[in-house]
Amino acid sequence: MYADVSIVAIGERHGWSLQHDFFAQLVCDPRFPGTVDDIVVEFANSRLQPIIDAYVDGEAITTAQLASVWRESTQRSGVWDHPAYARFFGLIRAVNARLPAERRLRVLAGDPPIDYGTVTSFNECSDLAPTCYEYWIQRRETNFTDVVAREVLARDRTALLIAGAGHFVRRIDPGPPPSIAQMLEADHAAPTLVVVPHLGFGAADPISEARFEGWPTPGIARLDGTWLGVLDSCLLDAEIGSQPSAPCAGTHTFHDVIDAYLYLGYP
């Protein structure tokens, strides 16, 4: 994946065990630390970066201290309490324990440095004020991009980015702000390989769905010159077993918005 880019961004379905098994397989591959320097994740508060650094370097960090990294993020739903995320940090710690200091992986927190001790309003407040919760929510993608620019690109390093796919998929239609990948490419001249996992097309395109029969798991494919690349991008919002709310007939293709497709089986 890193043959022609230094940044690979893999969209994550939150808490999906098959995908986190893939991440475990990836980071535990002995070739990974020789290829990738940093992993930037959505599920950690960048204010608490010192805790992450200490933990993955093997220092004594309590369970409560480590959990604060994701529990004090901008996401208040508890989504990061899924055991996959604690497991992820533990895997990096275990991988690093076998590596010399200069080759150890660094995990970088991409979420804004929110401090709930200073947030006084959660509703009907100005998103220009740091005391307003919405201020931090609105800065999720720009903060993630800034972390990559400062900690990875400025230091001439390579990185794996992990966040919900919607944060990486390129936004072609006018209106929405650019995605993380688009900001990295436009503002920092950093070509980014955007990879999205297959969740199933369901009733939206059963013919294309059938073409995955016999694919290896995990399997990853670049989209250049493939049947996947010309599929309608609205299929990225479909899911196995789902019924389409409207015919899938957009104006963009997979290749317009992503670069590669990851097949892991089905949720």
C-alpha cells in the first residue's frame, strides 16, 4: 500500500471485530514497523497524547489513565468503550516491546484536545467559543489533519490513519467541507490512499455483491481500471441486508471518492 504514498487512510466501522482483527494482523506483521512510523487514530483525545506515548512505550499506566484517552474524546456516546480500542493500544504496546526504541510505532491522537472541565455549554452556544461543546465537534477533521501535518509530514514520516470512513472519503459535491484526505492533499501536498471496507451492497446492487464470492479475506484491491472503480459511489452507503431508500443513481464513482477497497467478509 505504501509503494507510492506515505499516508494510507483506512475507514473504520466502529467496533467491527473483523476489521479490528485485520488491524491486529496488520500491525503485528513484522514488516509493518519497517514501513510505517505512526498510526493516527480518531478514538483518542490529543490533549492526552503523553499518556498514549508512555503506554505504548511500555511505561506503567493505569487502566483508568489509558481509558481516559478515549473516554474524554469529543464522542460522548461511549462508542470507544468497545474492547477493540483498548485491545488496539495493547497490541501496539506489545509490538513495541519487541522493537528497538528507534523503530517503535507511535500512536497519535487525532481528536481535538477537548477538556470537559472548561466546557460549560452543550446546547445553544456559539461554536466559536471553546467553552461550547460544538466548538470542538466542528474541529474534529481539521485537528486530525493538523496532527498528521505536524507530527508525520513535517518529520518526513509515514502513517496509517484510522477513522470513520466518512472522514476520509472525498467530497465531490459542493457544500460540505473537504474531508481529511482532501485537506492533506490540497493544503499539504500529501497524496493519501483512501481505503474503505466493504459492508455489503444489499438490495442496492445484488449483481455486484455476488462478484465478491471467492474473494480472499482479507483482500484489498486498488480501484484503477477495475469493475469496482466504476460503481456508483452511493453504494458506499449501502450495507448487506439493507433496502435502498431510493435507486442508486448518483453522478460519482467509487474511483472519484476512494482509492482502494478492503474485503473482510461481512459484519
